Amino acid sequence: MSVGKALLTIVNCRIYIEKASVELQERFGIVEGGEVNPTIALYLLNKKMADIVDDNGRIVDISKLIECFDKPIYST
């Protein structure tokens, strides 16, 4: 069974689902247009189940997502 690739967008270290198959949405509990957990995004990218673009629509490397893991989520 083939699952179509999802399209993720990364904006300010927040990852959003632009499009995803119904199967991926059900499997991972994600919703098109919604934010996705970075760990799930990393899994999808690592398994070649998704592509990731920046807010200008340019394809970015997985390293862009990994950089976000080093940044604090909340500022004080």
C-alpha cells in the first residue's frame, strides 16, 4: 500500500501540514493546516513520507528542522 507524500511547511521553527493523505492523517492524528509535533515531522521526513518547505515555498533540508530542536520553545 502506497502512501502519498505529505507536504510540511516550517515557519519560525513551527511545522505545519499543508497536505497529507487521509491515511497519514489517521495514522498520526494530524490535520491539514494544523501544526504537527516536530518528532512526527522528523519521522515523516526520515522515512521519505514528506517533503518540507520554508514559508517562501522553497524545499529545505532536514537540518533546518533539526536546528529547531536546539532552540528553546518558550522565551522568558
